[in-house]
Amino acid sequence: MSEPQPRDPEDTRKHLDFIQAIVARMSAASSTAKAWLLPVVTAAYGYALTQNAESVALLGVGATLLFAYLDANYLRQEKRYRCLYRAVAEGDPDIQPFTLSTQALPARFTCDETGGWKDAPEWLERLLPGPSVWRSWSIAPVYLTLVLVGVGIVARVAGASP
């Protein structure tokens, strides 16, 4: 078997640029999700309070949970691409030049920060981001606060109904 050819530094730099562009897109998509959620939740919760509409408040809670799932998936993907970035930057010989697949990461570059579910089936791993993603500063405080506000509004409206 022959020795792997040394990589051209300019190719590595360009590869890193491609990965960084994906990370930036994931981050922008996460911000956009939050930007779309705020008016939806404000309208739902405001209407629920003014019209004593418990179902509309529940709709706002549901929208919050849906956006939280979407945002958590963006963050999980962003973290995976950061791991790929690190592997390419360290010059890992197992990474194919210009690959953008996070599946190409060797086992030693597993992204511990993307979390994972202990002893979970593979389909669950693919479907749900791990606990560390959900606990992230960009997910838990934002969405947990909005869900708690929504639950409080549901409780208030339900208590005010005759």
C-alpha cells in the first residue's frame, strides 16, 4: 500500500471554507427559526389572553415545541460540521478531500458534544437530537421559557373560563 499523498494547503483551506459556509448557514437558519417563532407565539398567546381561548394558547405551545425541534436539529447538524471542520483542520488522512459528509468522520472524531441517547435504537438517534443539544444555551432557555409562559397562559385561561 502506498503512502497517502500530502494535501495541498490551498485545497485544505478551500475545503475548510466550504465547511465553514455550511456552519454559517446552519447558524443563520437557527436565528431565522427564532425570528419566525416570536411573532407566531406573541399572536397566539396574546389572542388566547384577550379572548380566553385555551386552544389558541395550546396552539402556541405546540408551535414552540415544533420550532424547538427544528432549531435543535439545526444545532445538531452545525455541531457535526464543526467536528468535520476540526478533522480537516487537523489533517486527518481518513477524510476525503472536499467531502462535506459528516458520515465520513472517523470514529476518533465522534462529536461528543452532539450528545446522543444511551442505549437508544439507531432510528431514535437519527430522529432526535441528544440531550446535550437540548440543554444548549441556544435551545433550552429560549424554548423552555416560551413553553412555560404558554402553559401559564393555558392555566390562567382555563381558570377564567366559566
